[in-house]
Amino acid sequence: MIFVWEYLSRMDEIRSDQIAAEAFRRAVKAAGSQSALSRKIGIGQAAISKRLAKGQHCPAECVLKVEASTGVSRFDLRPDLYQRDSLATDRGREPELFVGADA
């Protein structure tokens, strides 16, 4: 039973990494090029190229700059750091619950 839980947990991590890597690729495209994004966020173009080639996500220290300059959400860029309901609780509200069509 523990093996199944560990497997599912690892699959969630892999999926989260894939989502983050894809979001980083979208951010580069939104910026226009790797060079353009590197100028906007203050890291070298080579570092961006290396991360893209390895399928890695945006560096943690650059997430907010990338979001501000490209419009790609921090929640997609680094789901391991930013959870979608954290914004609501940070502002003193309870996170909104999904209400189905039959509710």
C-alpha cells in the first residue's frame, strides 16, 4: 500500500515539473526570445537556454519577474512554490471551493 502512495506522489511531482517546464517555455515565447527574457529578468541567456534544454522550470528567484514581464502565472511557473489557493489565504480570505452545477 505504501508503494502505491509513493508511486502516486512521485507521479504528481513529475507532472508538476512538466507543467512548470512548459510554463517556462511559454514565458520565453511571450517575451519574444531567450535574450529578451534574460534582459527583462536579469539572468543570462545561456542560463535560460540550459534550463530549456534540460526541461527545467524557472529559477525560484525569477518567478515574480517572469510573471510580471510575460503574464505567465507564478502558479504555472512554479506550482511547487505557489499554490493556487495560497493567494486567497494570504489576503485573509478562505479559498473558494468549487461549486458544481448541481449545487
